[in-house]
Amino acid sequence: MNFELTDDQRMLKETVARFVDNDVIPRAADLDEEARFPEESFRAMADMGLFGISIPEEHGGSGAGFLSCVLVMEELARGCVSTANTYGAHAILCTENIYRNGNEAQRRKYLPDLISGKAIGALCITEPEAGSDAMSLRTRAVRKGDRYILNGTKMFITNGPVADVAVVYAKTDPDAGAKGITAFIVEKGFPGFSTGKTLKKMGVRGSPTGELIFEDCEVPAENVLLEENKGVRVLMSGLDRERIVYSIAPIGVAQAALDAALRYAMDRKQFGAPIASFQMIQEMLADMATDVQTGRILAYWAATQCEQKERVRLEASYAKLFCSQAGIRVVDRAMQIFGGYGFIKEFPVERFYRDVKGIEFGAGTTQIQKLIIVRELLKGMGAAGSRG
């Protein structure tokens, strides 16, 4: 397998890296402290064309592959997880979702403002009692004439408090299980759609997360994504891509933590020598670097597989599981290297430590990824047995 980036991909990564170094990192601590939406970076990302990277040029995008989205996410997370989280929810979970599953009329209506950053997007799956088990969601949609009436509450929605457009999942046939779910495009101004409380979080504080409420919310029938009762197809194809793009985020944070730990270990002196000369510190740094590089390769591989196949459930869960755990390991070791200094806000490791845990839960917990992996492996064994 060739993991060499193309010239265009390398140029994209370098361009985003410069933007992160010059604009994102200097704002990261203040965004975290103030729990403030990264408005300036959001507008800059729109101007750079980052919100339509994987969308064809005829629809206002760049026409690049999905791996390019992963490269952008990696660099953004290296600088600020809040900014990366905002990007992922807007560009991948909402904008790309509408492109992949929407009809031409929906694309023409919503993509221009989402790609240009005039509108902020979100994805609404999770509910107060339906997180990992998305099939048990309680939000209901009933058709009445030329519209659907939605009732329910969504929780832990990234970009929710500031979103203008949201992809929302609801049950249209409650007795049909997974076959009774429909995806809708819902606008902020639709009657009956309101924002609830904005959640106060331990980490990823600059990316607003909140509650969205639907009380007899009127959604035009023309805003159904794909078809009525076909929402599970939209959901599952999107989850693979979500897991992959969010698998690289902890690796981006881990790279930032490794860079900070290396600099600190060379500068910090104990017993008359830099602590980088101590064998135990060297061992931690080596383990950290190996985790970062392994996670990066796994996420890149999963992204390339996603460009070639419709479903990559196993590949996505491999990447999400390993990268989430690797990110936590690396940041934890960075905290050990910094010692007491890592525990104070003067140094960024304290923020990395809170942020990397926050992005572990998204797109399915570690435990859910393990369940998926085992089920897919057992399914493969069953298929092999039937061939035998």
C-alpha cells in the first residue's frame, strides 16, 4: 500500500498547517477559556474553501477525495480541538451529508451557503435516552399533507446552539425499527424548532454543544433526505465517514502534545541535564511518537478505503478505536513529562488533556467500536464457514 500523499494533498496539508500555526493556535486558549464559538477561524476556513473539499466543483466544492478531509481535520485538531470539532460537524456531518444523500434541488438550495460559511450546519442523532443505540430514538415525524410534523429533543449536538441548518433523524414508522427512520433537512427558522440549553463542558469548550427541541416543528416534505423510511441508509453511510474523520482528531491532538513534550524535555533541566537525556523520558517519547505515527497511518488507510467502497464499517471502527486510545495515551504521557507544570493553564497540555477525552465519545464510544469490530469479524467467520 502506498501512503505517499499526492502533490495536491501535500500542498493542502501544508496550507492548513500554516493557517493553524498563524491563526488557530494563537486563539485556542482564549476560545477554551471563554467557551466561545471560533467565529474568526470559521470564516477563514470558509474563505479557504475547506468546507467543500470533497464535494464536486459543479456544486461549489474542490472535488478532492475524502482523505483530504482527514488531512484538514488532523491539522485543525493539532491546533485547536474546538475548531476541528466545529469543522467536522459542519463540513462532514452536515454539508457533505446533504451532498451525498440530497437530490439536486436540495443541493442547489443548501450547499452554496454551507460551503461559503454563510450558514452553519449540524447533525442531530443523539437524544437524552438514545446515544449509542441510535435505533431507539424517540423523535417522531408524522406526515400531514405537504409537510411533516416533528416532535422530540436532540442532545449533545455539536454546533447545535449556533446551527442554521441541521440534518435530523426521526421515526416515521415507529413499529418498523430501523426501517422506520427518516432523515430531514431542518432550518433554524422553521416553526416549532428551537434551541435549548447550551451545555457546559470539561473540554472542547470552544465548540458549542447543546440541546435542540422540536415542538410540532413543520418541515416541508421536500426536505426529506433520500426517501421516507430510508434514513438508516443515510445514517450508516455517514457514520463510517464520521468515525474516520474523527479518528484523526485525537492523533492531531497527540501530535501537538508530542511536539510540546519534546520541546519541554529539551529545555527542562534536572540534576544538571535536560530531562530528554533520561532513559525513562526517552522511552515515553518513543512510545508517544510510535502511537502518533501508527494512528495516522491507520486513519489514512481507512480514509482511502472509504473512497473505494460504499461501506467501511470495520475499517472505520479499527481507526476510531485505536486512534482514540492512542490519543489519550500520548497526552497522558505528555502530562507526566510536564509534571506539575502540565496541570496548570499556562501550558497547553492541560487543555489537550481535557479535549482529547471529549473527542473519544463522538461517533460511538470505545466500547461500541469494540462491539462493531467483533461482530464484523464473527460475520466474516460465518461467511467463510458457509463457503467451506
